[in-house]
Amino acid sequence: MLANLTQKISTLEHKDHLIIGAILRKNQTIKLNENKGGIMVNLAIVPDETIQEIQKYIDYLGTQNTVLHKIESETNEYKQYFQ
């Protein structure tokens, strides 16, 4: 599960990484390590509640993208009728 979560996080945009960072920072016990490549965290020691909150955010992004693509498709269909 954590490997899958890590994979999903790595494909997200920078702004989404910032939000996940904010989620991680809510818990003072989580140790964040920063280097030139970014901020690293050992997800194996992150509390389950925090993992669930990150997963919930990633699920929200997926739903948001699905809705956005549907709206774009409908918009393109309507454009065809009015051209």
C-alpha cells in the first residue's frame, strides 16, 4: 500500500506536493528530511491517520480530474454544434 501511495505522490504536480507537505507537518512527530531533491519522509513511520488523510486527498484529486475531463468533453461537444 505504501509503495502504491509513494508512486501516486511522485506523479502529482508541485502544488499537490505542497498540500501533502502541509498534511505531514500537522503531525509534529513526523520527521521531514530536506535536500536538493526535495523533502523526504519515511512513510513507514507516518501514523495511519496521516496516511489516510493523504490517500483521501489523492482520491479527491482523482475525482476532480474525472469531473474536469467530463466537463471538457461536454464543452467540446457543444462547440461542435455551434460552429
